[in-house]
Amino acid sequence: HAGDAMRTDLMTITRYVLNEQSKRPESRGDFTILLSHIVLGCKFVCSAVNKAGLAKLIGLAGETNIQGEEQKKLDVLSNEVFVKALTSSGRTCILVSEEDEEATFIEPSLRGKYCVVFDPLDGSSNIDCGVSIGTIFGIYMVKDFETATLEDVLQPGKNMVAAGYCMYGSSCTLVLSTGSGVNGFTLDPSLGEYILTHPDIKIPNKGKIYSVNEGNAKNWDGPTTKYVEKCKFPTDGSSPKSLRYIGSMVADVHRTLLYGGIFLYPGDKKSPNGKLRVLYEVFPMSFLMEQAGGQAFTGKQRALDLIPTKIHERSPVFLGSYDDVEDIKALYAAQE
Ligand code: AHM
Ligand code: MG
């Protein structure tokens, strides 16, 4: 079938979101515009990440540019790109970025009804060695953008209207949920467009992989220790699980979504709340997991029910295949 070699009917991310929006009569296209600005940010960061290794090789890094400024670090650059793209969309009122200590309130003339929480470049330890890194984002909608306050972003994750991530890996993949399933889009560099390549992603009910930083095992609590022990030495006759841990949440969660299994970043004696941030790491990934048929748990409750009190708050998280998360929930329940 020579004709099958090249697909000619391309579902771009914009076309996809426009289709979705047209099902809602009240929609005025604001979300489509917001998303197109997020997509622009992802394309920019993708290109910067791809050039980073080369820039180093030919000695660009650390050198000064024409304005006499030092080359910006990738994470700082990525943050600037997203803040500017989101602001200029005219559809946002509050931005919370992992890179900025305070939330950004958009000036009145550029305001819109969405709040965006994001980690512009997650996986900092993997930047300099070329391992996959990513951008994570979550979107809330406010009732009245003129009077929006921090309370509008300190909401449980279940109130998000959309969430997603973009992984800068062997290809650039954008995974998105607007609350009715999960779809994956891959950047076609020759077109500069994200094309729907993973429609309606569903996570397998049970997986063969666990993903955790086992170097912290010394300080783990009982349930996490027991769970990982069971992964390695199952007592029910099943085969042991494989361990995969990249140390980039986006890459570890992406693999978990596609192959199934569980990703854990537990609390421990040294860091009772773990490491990952509620608003722009735990919530978006938990939202995607639930939308794909999986679960996300904090050790105490459904992750998306958490009510954050600070914008950079952390929480333990266990997320992935439905049955695998059931097992860890049972261990925490038994402890009580
Ligand atoms: P970062 O914001 O400094 O990049 O840290 C977040 C990253 C996540 O991507 C990843 O899941 C986790 O830190 C790995 O942490 P650790 O090195 O403790 O295993
Ligand atoms: Mg981060």
C-alpha cells in the first residue's frame, strides 16, 4: 500500500482542541488561544533543549551575547519563554511557576479567566547530560478575573480544567487532558506541528515496572518499604517487577502512562512531604493518570482532593496503574 506510507489527514493539536471546543456551545475559543501559546512555549523550549548540547560543544555556553549578557541557563530561559507566552495570550490572570517564588498577577489590560501553574523545565539534574526533561502544566479557571486572588490557584487538583506535559526526549511529545481522556501529540519538526499520535491513552490496569529513588530507602516509612519489598520479592507467585528510574518526573510518568506500573516519590524521615510540588507536579500528573484510568494517592488520600495552602507546597505521591496503586493504598490503610 504505497498510499499508506504517508498520512495526509493530519490531526494537529490545534485542530483537535478546536473540535473539542465546538462540542461546547458556551465556548468562545479562549482555551484554544491559551493552549496555542503553551504549545508555542513547548516548541521554543524543545528547540533550545535540542541545541543546548551543540552550543556547549562549540563553546557557546558561558559566552556573552551581543548585549553583553551571559547565556541564560536553560531553566531560566524556559521560564521566561512561558511567562511571556502566557501573558501575551491575554487569557491568563495568575501564573505560578516553579522558578518564581511569588505568583505573577497579570496586569489588568491583559487579563483573562485562566490560571496556569507550571514547571517550565523539570528534571534539572538531567539537563547537562542530555537525558529527557520536560515541562508540566495545569490550568484552573476563575469566576471573575478582575478580583482573582491567590485563593483561585490554591484549589484541589480535581478543579483543574486541563493538565499536561511536554517531554523533550528522543522526540518531543505533548500529552494533554482537558477532562475527557488523555491524548498524546508528537512534534513533527519538518511541519512545526504537534500531530495526534497517541489518541485516547489508557494506562494498563497493572504494570510490571516500579519507579522510585531507592537511594532514599534508609529513611522510608513502613508502607513504602513493604511495597518495594513486594515488588522485588513477590509472595503471591507473580514475577518480580522491573525497576526503571530516570529522575525526570515527566519521563518516568510518561513511561508509566504508556507501559503501566507505578511511580513513587514518598515522604521519608528527612523530607516528610517528599520532594515533588503539589500544584505543578503532583496535580497535573495525577489528573492525567486518573483521566487515563489510573490512580494517584498521597499516602493519606486521593491526590486530587488535596487542598494546597502554599503555592510551592510539596506532597508524597504514588501514581500509576489502578491495581498497583490499590496495593500501596492497602498497605497505608493497614498501618492505621
Ligand atoms: P527539579 O525540580 O529540581 O528538577 O526536581 C524535580 C525532579 C523530578 O523531575 C523527579 O521526579 C525528581 O526530581 C527526582 O528526584 P530525586 O533526584 O530525588 O530522585
Ligand atoms: Mg521540578
